[in-house]
Amino acid sequence: MFKLSRGFQFQRPLALLFALAFLLGLPVQSLASETEYDPNHPEYLEQNHLTCGAAILIEADSGNVIFEKNADVQMYPASTTKILTALLGITMGDLSQTCIVSPTALDVPEDSSKVGLAEGEQVNLLDVIYATMLVSGNDGANVIAEAVSGNIPDFVSLMNRAAAAMGCSSTHFANAHGYHDEYHYTTARDMAVIAREAMRNETFRQVAFAKTRTLPADNVYRERSFTTTNKLINYTEKYADRFYQYANGIKTGHHSAAGYCLVSSAVRSGINLIAVVFDSNSDANSYRDSIRLLEYGFTQFVTTSIAELYAMNPRVVEISGFDLEDPQLGKLQLNLEQVDRIIPDLIVTTEDQIQYWVTNFNSLTLTEYTREFRAPITKGEEMGTLTYYPAEGSPVVFRLTASRSIGARQSLAPSLEEIRKAAEEDPNPLPRPSFELVFLFILLPAASVVLIVRLVRLFKKHLKRRKRIKTMAPTQRYFQ
């Protein structure tokens, strides 16, 4: 079983063949070597489809690991080191400052890749960061280090503290540029963490995706232009197979001890991926492995939105006081309208998690009704709001609006709100004359008086009659 850190498990397609080979006494390695990568089915990626020594693929927004191979084995990162160097230059340096190139900054091995800076040259820090990332210049990395920390050793110490703060427990840097040093190492997992943090910075993303940069003339050189070494983002006919249309960065690296290294980033349909490939045996294979990882990653995720999830199970409310001729008997479906369309409501998840979102949509969002569910209702009228609170970023607010109009039942007595509204709008403070008012205030009191008078008279007659009955008649006496 090949277990991914997200909790998904994929059974190797040749598991039964391996078992059969074992029973028949055939070498399992021969079967494994026959498993070939199918570009038409990038979702069937296996570790043996990658020639690199170590690799990892993560979903950049969450940091969740999608695929890994020897991700915790310590490796030499070569010039991918400059990802952290550039990030610290952007976040801790003054990008508008003018750097004066020192002799110590130019003290790099002869076989180093270089920007080509000159001693005493006055150059803008942001321009140095661009040039360093584009052509992987070791001299440029040293200039960034001195601009941020004053000297290279202090900057290297800052790099190690920054990596530790990010949670990189298997990383140690010995220089700012990545030239081989026995004590300069990291892992694919740690480098993915650093790259993820870097790509969250807008300025860094612009630098990482830049194909060229022109440096203005300074006190030493005329205007100069630099082109990126990252063939993923820079299409050329010669290296067309290394270009990836969804790539948006970030850094190459190579030396004999580290092999060919490539940290890449790509985005498609709102899905952000970062891949790290270390210790590849050729430049071509480092790109091939990276593209296979990214293609695999995009097959593992789907992009949806709050609006799409809501459409699977829209809100339906019961309206009271509806017209009896209403065909749906007062049932009203509410439409969803995003208040601020600039704020994205995209959700990146897996196929399996879509049903979880649909089932638990009510608990994952907040619904507040602002209108009484009573007719009449006008189509498009706002009935309430629905709010989604993402793990990162601003809340996304939607209006819940009536999908149709519903008339009120005419025979029903007006509501208190309607009575109050009618009273407020009536210019005559006194009630208008009507049969009901005449009956209530004139006829009824008069009838009551007449009734009371009759009752009093009847009561008096009743008393007189009782007195006559109680008077005893004289009795006759008889004598013998």
C-alpha cells in the first residue's frame, strides 16, 4: 500500500502480479521495472516513475502532502537555497536601497554561476534579487546577505533561524547561495515548506515568475538584461518539453554533489501546487519528474465554489399568507448572489470531500434571515445573507434573494405591521366613518342603554309581584 499523508490510500496496480511473481519465484524487480508511466493517465504515478533521489508534492494553500519519495532524506539543495535568500531580502531588506558591491560579496568559487557584479558597483537591492533568482548568481546572493545583515555569516545565521521558525527541523545552511558545503543540507519536505512560505509573498511571486529583468545603467555597467534559467516558465523551441503552461515559478539548482534540483510551482483552476525534486541525474529528468508530479497533483483535486455547492441543495423556505392560487403553495427557493465578487469563493478539495461539503454545508456556513417569511414577496427581494468563513482570507458574503414573486391572500386580515404602516401613512388622524364605527360608537351604546332600562323595569315588576304573593289573605274561624 502506498499511503499519502492526506489519508488517501492507493493500491499498486501490480500488487497481484507481485504476489504471483513471489509464488512462482520470479524476481519482483523485473516486474517493477516494467511499470511504465502513462502520460494519458497521470493519476497513476508511482515512485519508480521518478528518477530523482527525493521528491515531494504539496497543495500550497493547505500545505498538505500529496506525493512523496524519500522526502525526509537529507540532500544538498544547491541553488534552490536562494529561495530563502531572496525571501529574506524581500521581507527584511529595504528594496529601494542602493547596495555597494563589496569584495567579500564577490568572493565566490570560480565555477559559480554569477550575476557579473563589479566591486564598488552601486545597484538597487530589488534588481539584485531579480538578477540573483533569474541567473542563480552566487555573487548576487552575497550582496543580498550583506544588505540585510551587514555581513554574510550573520545572514546565514538568520537563514537558519528563519528555517527553524518555519518548522524545518532537518535543515542547515552554511552559505547564502547553495554552493556545495558538507554542512549545507535540507530535505525535500523542508524545502517545500520554505517554498510555500516564499510563494505566499506577492513580491516573491513576481520575482519567481519573471522571465527577464533589465537592470538600468549604473556607475559601472550600461543597461543589462537577464533571462531566467527556469525552463518551466520560459518557453523556447529547443526546450519545449520542459515548459509547463501552468507553472508560475520558482528556482533551479545544480552542482555535482547535489545533482539537478528543481523547486516548481503551478496553478490551475484555483489549485496551487508546489513540487520539489532533488538529486536528479540530468537537467531533462528534473523537469520531467517535476511535470509528472504537478500533473499528478492536479488529478487529485477538484475546484468548486460556495455558489456551486449551494446550487446542489438550495435553501427553500415556507412563506405564510400566500395567495391560494400560488402553484407552489408558498414554497420559495432562495437564490445566492455574492456581495463582493472580487473576493474569491473557490474551494479546493478532493472528489471524496465534495459530498462532505454538500452534506455539511449548513454547518460550514452561517445563514441569517433579515425578512419575515410572509407574503407578498417580490422577485429579487433580499431575504437574508449567507456567509462563508475560509480558513485563510476574508469572509465571503452572499445575499439570499427571492427567486420568484408570491402574492398575498386577499381575504386575510392585515398584519400588525401593515396596520401600523397604513396608520402612519393616513393624513387624517381620526378614523374614517364607516358602518363598523357607527355601530361600535353609536348604535351599540344606544342599544345597550335601552336594554338596561328594560331590564330595570322588568326587575321592578318582578319585585312588586313577589310582594303580592307574600301578603297573607284573612282566614275564617269556625265555631261549634
